[in-house]
Amino acid sequence: MRVLVVYATTEGQTRKIAERIAARLSASGHAPTLVDATRAGPDTDPAAFDLSILAGSLHEGRYQAALVDFARRHAAALNAGESAFVSVSLSAAGDDPGDWAGLARCIETFRSETGWSAERLHHAAGAFRFTRYDFLKSWAMRFIAYRRGESVDPHADTEYTDWDALDAFVDEVAQPGAAAAS
């Protein structure tokens, strides 16, 4: 199966997730093409693939502009073929009903902005990337962690991604006709 994996990242965790998706697909005998949404050219056409997986992270309630633009430009092809979306956020690391309601609103906003409604959706927990934050962002992220009762080291990165759950999602969506079965 030819699989297009398009991602957008801010601090690098979504790139790491997309690379894991591509590696998992490759290990399963599929042919993944990994593309950074900021570098997606006109030849990056989801219609040329058997499956498209898009991955983006939430920052201040929005996904990266490059991913929104890619999904909007290719909504018809994404909707016509098999597709999946991996939404990366720190909110996905917890079980707070308010956070999950906020995630649902962000997904709905993304759908209305782009016209694409992925057949499959996976929420992947992100990471605190203190080694990549400037002073103000580091302070803000420490405050967010504090409000959630998390203890974080402001000099190190902390990952929350459930790699086994991500692998299971990739295995599921990479089955031929998987989207039609759901």
C-alpha cells in the first residue's frame, strides 16, 4: 500500500510521531512517503496514494497553518480516498473532560476550516519540549504543567506519547479497506 504521511510540527514531537508512523508502515511492507507540510509541493497529491495520514499538533487551540492549508487544498482527494488524522496535544495525555471537549472543538474547527473529515482519528499525547522553548514559552508551559498538577524539569524534555497506542492505530488504518469497515 502506498501511504502519504504529511505532518506539521512546532517543536519536533509531531515530526517524531510522523517518522514513527512511516517506520511502522515500512516495517509492515507498505511504501510510505513522509512529507513536511511546509515543503509539500504540487506533486504531493493524496489522490496518488492508497491512504493518507495527516498529523499536526495543537498550539493555542489551532493546528499549524501549513497543515490547515494542505488539508484545505486537498480536501476533495482526502475525502474521496482513505485518510486518517493524528492530532497531537498535551491535552490528550490526560482524562480531564474539559480538555477532551476542547479537543473535540478543535477537531470540528479544523474540519470546517479545511472541508476534510478524516475517516479515522487518533489523539496522540505530545511532549513538553523545554530544550526548544524560549524563556516566555518555558514559563508558560511550566505554568500549564503546574495547573495540571504535573511535575516537570524545565531543563529537560518530557514525552507523553503512547507509542504502543500509536502503533496499534497505524496497524489498524493500514489494513486494506479499514476505513470502509469503521
